[in-house]
Amino acid sequence: KPLDEFEAPGARNSTLGEDALWHVLYSLGQDNTYLNKRKAYWGLVLAVRDRMLEKWTAVQRKYYANDDKRLYYLSLEFLPGKFLRGNLLALGLENEAHEFLHEHDLSLDEIVDEECEPGLGNGGLGRLASCYMDSMATLGLPAYGYGIRYSYGLFRQEIRNGHQVEQPDNWLHEGSHWLIPRPHNLFPIRFYGTVNEWLDDDGMLRHDWRGGDLVMAMANDMYVPGYRNGHVNSIRLWEARPHKEFVLSSFNAGDYIGSVQEKISDENISMVLYPSDDAPEGKTLRLKQQYFFVAATMRDMVRRFKKLNKPWDQLPEKNVVQLNETHPAIAIPELMRMLLDEELLGWEEAWCICQKLFAYTNHTILPEALETWPVKLIERLLPRHMQIIYEINRRFLEEVRLHFRDEPELPSRVSLISAGPEQRVRMSHLAIVGSFSVNGVSSLHTQILKDRVFHDFIRIFPDRFNNKTNGITPRRWLRQCNVPLSWLLSEHLGCNWITDLTQLKKLRELVDDVEFRHDWEQCRLTNKKRLADYIEKVNGITVNPHSIFDVQVKRFHEYKRQLLNILHIISLYNNIRRNPDVKMQPCTFIFGGKAAPSYQMAKDIIYLINCVARRVNSDPHTRNFLKVIFLANYNVSLAQLLVPATDVSEQISTAGYEASGTGNMKFALNGALTIGTRDGANIEIGERVGDGNIYLFGLCEKEVLALRRRGYDPWEFYKNDSELREVLDMINSDQFTPGDSTAFSSIFNSLLTGGDPFMVLADYRAYVETHKRISHEYVDRDLWIKKSIMNTAGMGYFSSDRAVKEYIDGIWSLEPDV
Ligand code: 26W
């Protein structure tokens, strides 16, 4: 069409393709008489965005008109994955997009390559936040996500000579039109400074925090469309901007370079995501990030609330704040500060409001992951907040002493401040005391919180603790990532499963249908071939799509026990070499995942896997039976490729350590069989897919505790299991690193002299025997496919729609607004 025939989008009697072309010319300023991938991509993004914005503004208007209660979901991490495909799907624009691209000799598959993935999270916690945002929009909830617009997401992982190398992830270098900057939504955020005291008219002592440094928080909005329901929510990501006045004052003083340097250090706050999901780094910048986004978010919430002209005690009737881990827990003293110092409420009134407003989700029991901040640091950076924390603690401990008179030890155990040479604020205690709800993320995890980690608190606040087993969104983790299977499902079940995943249970009636099983297997094979092509292209290794695809992808951590997996692979390798005529089902073992840059042991394990892979893949005796693949830079996009192509899902954490896991759910939903320990959500997955359709092995949580109490000696397993000994001795030699026999001595030592803290050796034999069973059962294709179908059929419960509904009923008391 000639240019003058295009109407500006908004009038909306134009097609998606017409709008895309319009945007190529008028928004991007590029010739739209021909398109390449990049232009088609960006044009489509803007055309899709227009449609979301119309719906979003209508939805916001409705929230105000209906006086809805709002949910604020505070998370330092979000991992949404690529947007284009999911947004087209949710808005029902897929066909229009295909037509448009087809007219220009392009395909959706090609142009989504143009999109870069926002890696604004480390792993499970960030991805969970994104699944929940998807479900909240699909359920039509008045909900807002809040976080930080990091300039650099989680590092890009490269593998060089077998080692992880971290590269910066400059995901915004081309800009992202999925993110709309809102330069007028701007709040000043204070750091450092001093606290002044004054007496108000009633003679009450008041506090006023002033001075210090100001940084501006600027909003950037990301949009989350519900699935075909006309609903669109948003995630507001704060970006740090220099405070004008500050820069100007030094500028006028003639210190030009100094003023620019100030500007640079202010912007540092939102520069980069901390890449650790185990031990907190304890850096001032991290605490600054936490306070920065929390303070801006509380301002935004109070700004909206004030428009309603309601008394303060209605704040918790009109709002609820969910804290994703303790990372945003500083919101509690921040809201106290606003109510006390700015709104001049009394302590009791302000505290009552906070305790009705906040709810806290715990995602980890690893002691080293529980956040604490030095009192000295908070005193300096946030002096008023430290005063408030002391006062919260004083009043709390007074109550504790009153109610538990015969337990003089209790106050120090539950105190918000830990004693010792360096006093620290326990953020989990602050979050528990300041919230009306504390939840774990799987049955076992919540039980452990109640029995062990927060046992003292369960007696103080018996009704506060509850479980919300995690869930995943079926839109991205089935409909989007597994198109062949989605077609098959919709053909037999209709398409309601997309928003009501429990429909999948009807698949149980189809397991005996030979033709259906055949189609099921074909879907799986299609997905496996696609993955094999990717591996060929990226790693240059040919894998057999008929081999068992056995996959372990997740962050590298000792408790997740990638080591157990590679030990088994080495013993398999030894066995094949000993029996060259062995009759076994060929296996492809696939690994992926990042190690925190400062976590040396995790990096050593990555190196070991890559060295074993090099040896195994090039050995002519084993090549046809065994391949080991490490896929670099595991992220959401790669997960979407792997999950539907996996036969065996490795979920093998030391029992009691994995709070829930959500990868386990993605694989089982797509018909993979799980080999796993009785940990986290694995237990609940087992209950729902049935004992015969999951391979659970090894020590359970109670047995892990008991063995540790009895005294666990890994040497015994080394001495008594010759196969295992052979494997460990190989690691402790130069077998995988010719000429260097100490490359893996840290691993060997940790497993033996180090006491094997995650009990890898204790579970080794059970793991190997379970793998033997899997290998046998896989060959019986009918049996295996039936089990695969039974997995998908049993996974309806693990939809994030179910999880979010449980949060609504049990914690948030919200009304869907559709
Ligand atoms: C401060 C350092 C830090 C950063 C992140 C400590 C801990 C974290 C997260 C809690 C780590 C995390 O992602 N935990 C995972 O949360 C998932 C969602 O609930 C669970 O499924 C995983 O089992 C849990 O490890």
C-alpha cells in the first residue's frame, strides 16, 4: 500500500500488519516499502503494544471506578522470557501476525530471534514472579508487579575450554519497546542523612529524616496481558536517575567532572542484578537497591490511595503487599516511617496498618541464604529505619517476655537483631513480625519452616504460617513452548485446558488408545529433533533423537547435586568401555545452568562436566551409546526449547534443601518422567502423577537428618562400593584433564575429607539403580508413553492459576475484576 493510505493506529480499524508498517515508518523512521527481520519485529512489537495500552488504560480506569482492592507484588527479580510470542498468544493476534509476516516472506520463528531476553532474575524466584504475573492478569486481578529496571541482567554465560566465563548482559542496548519509560512518574529517594526530633502540638515526640543523598526513581512499565480476557496488568520497574538539584549544585560550584561522577554513581543503583541466588553479598549497593525500589513503590501505593480520600485505617482494606522473599522487607519500616513521620499517625495505629498490609513468602531454608544486614550499615544508610526497627523489636520482645515468662532464652532467639561481635538485622524475623501471613512454597518446605527454621515463631504467631505450593503458567510452559502437543491436546480435550489445567486429567481415558499414543510419541520426537538440531548448530555435536534425553537444567549449586548426575555418567561410561557389546538404550545427558561468579565449587562442577563431555563424546567405543552435552547460557528461551524435548527430568537435590522447584513441574507437564528425591514439590508431583509414573529414590528429609545426627561418613561408601570408588579415583586423577591430576581435587576432597555435606555418596547407589530401571523401562515404548501421558494428565494442580487462586483466598482477599 502507498503510505498515505495508512491511518494512525488507535482508530483500530486497521489490521495488525498495517499498524506494524505504520510504526516502521512513523515510530522507527524507516522505509516501510520493504521489510527485513528487524523492521518486521520492531513494527510488530509497537503494533501489539498499542493494543495492550488501550486495554491497560481501560483496566486502570475500571480499578478506580470500582474502588478495587489492589495487590502489590514486590520482587527484586522478574524473569518474563521473550515477550512477542506470548503477547500475541494472549491477545489472540497470532494468525494476524503470521499472515502479515507471510506476506513479507518472513516467519515468526525467524523474527523472534531479534528479541533479546530480559534476564532480570537469577532463577526460580524470578521466574515464579513472572508466572504469577501471568496468572494474575489471566484471572483479571487488580495487581501490580514492582521491581528494578536493571541495565544489565544476569550475566551471559560462555564456556571457554570448559570453564564458565561471564559476559555482561546489556539487554537494553537496542532499547526495548516492551518497556515504556514514564519520566513523569518520578520520586526522590533518600540515603544517609540525619534524624531530627521535634515535638508536635500534642507534645508528642516526632522524627524527621533529612539531608544525605537524593536519587530519583523513575518508572518504566512492562505490560502483562491476560489470556484472551481483555485484561492487561503492568510491572513497574524503577530506574535510578540522578537528582537534578544535586548535580546542579556541584555544577554551579564549577566542579563539572565531580557533578558528572555523582550522576554516574546515582545511576549505579539500578545498573546490575546481583548474580547470586545462594549467599547474600552483603554489599551496601545491594541494600541500596532494596530500599530504592521499595521506597518508590510505597510512595506509588500511597499516592494512589490518597486519591481515594479515605482514612488511613482503610489502607489494608484497599491494598495488600506480597513480599517475594525478604529482599523487599525494608518496606515494613519504610511504610512505618511514612505513616509516623509524614502522616503523623501514632505508633499503634501505624503498626496495626502494617501488620494487616504485608505478607511474606519464604523461598529458601539454606541458612547462608537467609538475609541479615549489619546494624552499623543500616544505621548509616537508613538511620530512621534503624530506629524504627529497634522500636519494633523492643515492643515485640516485650510481648514475648510477657507471654513466655518461663523461657528466658526465647527473646534472643526471635529477636530482630542478632547478638555477637557484629550486630545484624535478621530480615526474615522483621518480615515475620511485620506481616499477617508467612508462606512456604511446597508442603514439605512449609513443614520444615514450621518445625525447624521458624519453629519459635509458630508458637508466638500460630495462625500466621501457611503453605502455597508453587505453580507454573500453562500458557508459556505448554501452549507456547510445545505447539505439537498443544494441538494434540486441544484436538482431544478442546482448548479449555489453557485456562483450566485440571482438564488434563481427562487424558487418563486416552492412555489405552493406540493411535493417541502414537501421536503423542510423534509430538515428542518432533520436539527432540528440534533440540537435536540446536545442539548440532551450537555445540557441533550430533545427538540421536531416539536416545533418552536426560536433562538437568537449573542454577549450579552443591545441594542440587549436578555432581551426583555426572558421577553416574562416569560409571556408565566405564561400564560401556568394559562391555563393548553392551545392549543398552543410547543416552544423551544434557546439562545447563549458571554458577554464581564467586561460587568456586559450582564453577569446578561445570568444568568437570565439560571435561567428562569432551572425553566421552570423542571416545569411539562409547560414542553411539553415550553423549554428554553442556548447553551454555541457560535461560528462559533455552528452557522453552529443552522442556518439551526431555524424556527424563533430573530433580535430585539433597532432601530438605530444595524449597519447591518449578523446573520439575515444567518437565512433567510436558510428559517427561522425573527421577528425583523426595524433596520440595517432587513429593506432591509424585502424589498426583502416581507412584508408578515417577522415579523417586534416595534418603528422605528425615533420613538425611537422622544420618547426619548419627554421624555420616562418606568414606564408608567409598570403601564399600568399588564402582563408586573407581569413579571418584578417576576424578582425582588426570583422566579428564590429561597432564593435570589436581584439577578436581577440590571436588574429591569435598566429597570425602570434607564430609560430603550434601550426601552425594549416600544416595549414589540408589540413584544408579534407579537409572538402570529407567533405561529398561524406556525400551518398552508402550509402557513409557503411557507413563508420559499419565504425567501430563496429573499435572493440572501445578498451574500457577491454582496457586494464585490460593493466594487470593488464603491471603489477599481480592476480587477478580473481569
Ligand atoms: C540474597 C541472595 C539470594 C537471592 C535469591 C538468596 C536467595 C534467593 C532465592 C530465594 C533463591 C531462589 O530462587 N529460590 C528458589 O525459589 C523457587 C521459587 O519458590 C523455588 O522453587 C526453589 O526451590 C528455590 O530454590
